[in-house]
Amino acid sequence: MFYHVKELQFNARVSAPDPRFARLLLEQFGGANGELAAAMQYFVQAFGARQAYPEKYDMLMDIATEEFSHLEIVGATITMLLDGINGELKNAAEESELMTLLKGKGSKEDLIHEAMMNPQFLVLSGGGPTLTNSQGVPWSGTYVNANGDLTVDLRSNIAAESRAKIVYEYLMQFTDDDYVKESLRFLMTREIAHYQMFSAALETIQPNFPPGVLQGDPRFTNVYMNMSNGSSARGPWNQGQGPWGPGESWEYVEDPIDHVIKTKGMTTNHPIKGTQRTQDEVATMNRDLSKQRSQEVKDAIPSGGNQWSAYPQQDLSSPQGIEDKQKQAGS
């Protein structure tokens, strides 16, 4: 159940109308890295975690709900930046503070040109935000990544927060309005906070690398292929111990063409290098982790009837099965 609180989480304010920046800000309303995309992503991801991992469900729903509140802040800011722009653009503009920003025929023609480029936003929307990005491309469910595995989904979320953060960082360079910058700085900072929350949640899942359940083939996990000619850059991504720890190292293949030919497409004569893991050990890890993850889900879901919530919901867990109808009738 959602409950709308009329006060914004952070008070959105603007000094004066600015339709051009309002259009840029649409990126964070209906764009691929915007607040709606984040809210829907975490909202959708949460369903698969409800019964098996209720604490992760709680976190995802909390952050998704906060993202909806951020969407409201962005929408309110866009609306105020469009003060004076509505379905009757010319009359409204001449009566608003907007005209002080559009001195001269050239400025007015620029605004009309922008309205023609994205009429849904500047002419047809009634002075409010639209579910598009700054170029008028409609919001799409393809922006949402939900793969049903927390080690994958949480990494997707960390990446999403990173992209949203840098968009806010860039947006702040395109406005001189201190009030707007204040709101953008708040929203950017919450992206950092969410990044940290998702990172901390990922660390509570062990093992969490590689993402998913199955381990990689030890013949190929530590191989770096030099896929360019000339001098090659070397660093911890292709030499030394790498990210694994003691006993593991990178295998650098200087001439991948020669290597692929000699190993018949890396199917023969390609020994395990750079790791002490064997095929048998990997197969055992695959079986053990598969059983563990599968059992975690199975143990949380009752046989027969099922229900999502208890009334009242006094803890994070979901109720185990449906209460007997006769008991309900007699209570």
C-alpha cells in the first residue's frame, strides 16, 4: 500500500522560469537514467526477493519508493521552470515572468523552434513534465533491468546509481539558478547514498562473485587477450595477482591469433594457468551453490496456498501459507 505525503522530501524551488533547462531536466524524469527508471527497476526487482530474502525486499521497496519521491521533486521543478507555458503558449507567455528571459525576436523564435522540436513538452503538456527524455523519446520499460538474481540485480543498481549521479553532476553545469542547483545536489547525493546501500547489501551475499550461481571455466577465467597491435598497456587488469588474491594471477596472451590456431579454437592444448582451481573443484562449487540458492528459495515458499502479507505485518517475513478459512470464519 502506498500513501502519498503532500510535503516533498526536499523542497523544490526555482528563482525564475527557464524552459530550456526544464527540457534538459526531462532526462531525469523520463530518461533512461532518470528517477522513474530507477523506481521501476527496484520495484520490479523486489518481487522476486519478497519471500526468500525479505530484508532485501524491504530495502528495494524503500529505495524504489524514495525514487518515486525524487520523481515528484524533478516533476515539480520542471513545472515551475515552465511557469507561463501551457496550451495557450503565446497568451500565457506574454503574461508571465518568462518574457523577461526572452528579450528580442531571436529569443522568441528560438523558443518556438524548441517547441516544434518537442511539441508534446512545450505546447501540449499543459506546462508539466512528460514521460520522455529531453529529445522527446517516450519512456520505455526496456530501461528496467531485473534478472531475478540479487548478485546481478544489485550490481545493475550500483551501475544505475552511478549513471544517475553523473547526469545530475552534468545538469548542474547548465543552470545558474542556485535554488535548482540545491535540489539537484540533494538528488545527486541520494544517488551516492543508494550506491552505498546496494554495495553493502551485495556484500551480505556470500559468495557473490561471479554474479549468478555458476563458476567460470578455470581454463579461461584468468586469461587476458592482447587484441590490438603495437605497444600494449599493462596493469592490474592483465598482469600480476589481479583481483583474486594469493595463488591467482593473469595469463597474458601476447599473440591471440597464434594461440587460437595452436589450441584449435582454445579447445585443445589450452592448459589451466593463473589459477589453482580445477575443473572438478569448479563442478563441486557449481553443485553446492546451486543447492544452496535453490534451497533458500524453496524453504521460504510454502506448499499449497500462499499469501503475500499478514495483517498486521509485524515483521519482514511473509506468512507461511493461507490461514484456514474455517478458523477465519470462527474468529
